[in-house]
Amino acid sequence: MSGVDSRLIVQSMWGHSLFDFLVKKSDGKSGGIMAIWDPSKFAMSNSTIGDGFLALSGKWIPYDADCIFVVVYAPQELSRKKKLWMDIKALVDLANSISVVMGDFNEVRSVTERMGSHFCHRSASFFNEFISSSGLLDIPMGGMRFTRMNTLGSKLSKIDRILVSKQFLDRWPNSHILALTREFSDHSPLLLLNSVNDFGPIPFKFYNSWLLHEDFTNVITECWSSPIDCHSNLSAVIFKAKLKKLKLAIKLWRTTVIATETAAAMELREKIMEIDQRAEHSTLSVADITNRTDNSDHNIFIQPPSVIDINGGQRNSYIHDLTLRLALGGVSDQAPSVGDMAMETRSQNSIHQGNSSYEVGGMVSGQAPSISDMVRGNMSSGCTHSFSLDKSAPSWNSLIKRDSSLMMTESYN
């Protein structure tokens, strides 16, 4: 796979074009680690790749603070684990700064962190000694007792965690971890929380999936054909007013649709969570296992399709890559809704965020250009178009038949 292809795959997971990443290649089907970060938040100065870990040291830009992040995927063998603990301790001691060590440690700290499988006192003792001697602190975790569960729900353990240094907690004393619902993997994603961020106004986006919604045609047709309040006879001004009104109509429609889709997704997550919590206290029945599998399979539509497309349309297996996304502020201001993520395609025209604009030339009439004018010729984002005038606008259905990937963008507020 080329470097360009690799970056496209990572971008599909990250969700934004501004990122850097570092990869530790897998050994066979396991051992692969990936760290992704926002270069405007973190400036890497050095990296270290070792057996079972990937470390990045540099500057945490918003706080002008030196820091080190270590992403862990520990091996099974005790001898290799002991060496891994020594390597990480050496890195943390050398950095003597804000340190975050996170990932799959393949180890628990006490017998209460394992259910349905053998607990090794000796191995846990080495792990606890490593945490203590490194000066790291185990942040409290909520949401789940365990972070990993097998398919049958008979074996559960807390082998994933986030460890931080004293310098980290001095700056963010209220830090805690939230274990999220296991949807695509046998591991729970971990969310590190320490503050509430305000990312400002939410940009307007348009998703291809909206074109397939049964109500979308009526929303567009009614809005486009309705009169507008415009105090100018200039075509460009009228056209801008129509688009602005259309944007508001779509936003209002999406608010209603999102409420329905979110309720459906929450219901599925609650069913999965209920079964997972039941597994923490008793053996799951055959019916519970079947129900969880059915709910998980039904809930796969929440996964961004760009990842599924790249993997040949298959439900991709658990990507055992722990990223620095949450720790380094790579969280978007608002995640797309369930329907948006389910139907979004990787076409070049799939998403525009208000950065493109069209230069309209040759307009001498007070009439706004029709929809056919908008799509006449070969329409691509970022190009300058000259619209010819047309007395009548085609139906929205005919527009969809002509080019279902048409995306409209605007550069106004």
C-alpha cells in the first residue's frame, strides 16, 4: 500500500485532513499500533518505537508544555511484558514532564479486574510495581467495570487503561476516564475527560445520504418554489437569498430527523450495554448472546462507511490502534448523525463545509438562476461557473436523476 493510500485510510478514521500520524507495523495479525494527532495541538520532536509500544515526545502547543505520549499494545508473554514495563519507565523518567501512557496492557492489577479467566498474582505484582515505580497514576474509570469481553460474554477483564503522571493531574485534577459501549470490537473505547470545550459555531454540511431520505425531495421542492424576501433585483443577490433560505430549511428538517435517528441508536446501545453489564455478574444465556450479536450487527451502520469502503465493504475487524485523538484535542465539534455516517460516501463531492464559492457571471435579469443552470456542464467543487438564464426550473427529482452526487455549498453566513 502506498503512502497516499495509507494517509487516506487514516484520514477516514480521523475525520479531518489536518493530522499527523505514526505507525508501528504489526507482527502478523497483532501488535500494530497507530497514533494520530492534530499538529496544531501537538508538535512531535522525537519518537520511539519498541516491542509493544510507540512513544511520541514533544510540545503540547496550547499549554506550551513538554509532554510524552506512549501508546501500548502489550504482548502476552510475561518476560516481554517485564521488558516493556522497564522500557516505558525509562522513557517516563527521562521525560520528567506531562506523561500519558495508554492502551491495551494485557494485564490486570487485581483479581477483581478479571472474571471467567485465570488471575496471575505474579504478573499483576510486576505490573503494579511498574506503575508505582514510574510515578504514574491510574485514573478512575466509569461506565464499565471491564474493558474487554469475549464473544460469548464468559470472559471479562480490565486490561485497557490510561495512566498519567503527577504533572498531568496537577494541571487537570478532575480528570477521569469513561469506558464507552463496545460496538465494533471486544474492547471498550476509552474517553479521557478533563474539561468542557466550546468549538464555536457549527459549520453547515451536506451529506449524500440526505438525497435518499423519503422526505428530502419535498423539503427542497417546497423551499425552492416558495417566495423569498429580497430587496434586490440582482440575480446573484436573489440566488444567494434562495440558498440561504434553503440552508435554514434543511437545518430545521435535519433537527427533526436527528432526534429520531439518535433515539434509535441510543436504544441499540442501551440493549448492548444491558447485556454487557449482565455478563459482568453472571453467565450469559444463549438468547443473550444471540441478542447482543444481532444488536451489534444492526448497529454497524454507525461506523463511517469510508472505513468500510476501503476494506472492501466488509465489516472490518477490531482495529487495535489506540490514537492520541482525545488527548490532543482532535475531537470534532459535533459528530455526524447516524444516517449521515451510514450513507456518506467517499466521492469527491460528498462533503463541503462552506469554503467553496461560485462566481456568477453574465446575469442581467432579476430572475434567480434555475436548478438546471446550477448543474449545467461538468460541475466540480472549487470551480468558477457562468450560469445561463432559464425561464423554468426542472423538478428536484430530475436533478437527482441527472447527478445524485450534486453538492451545494455557500460562502455566506
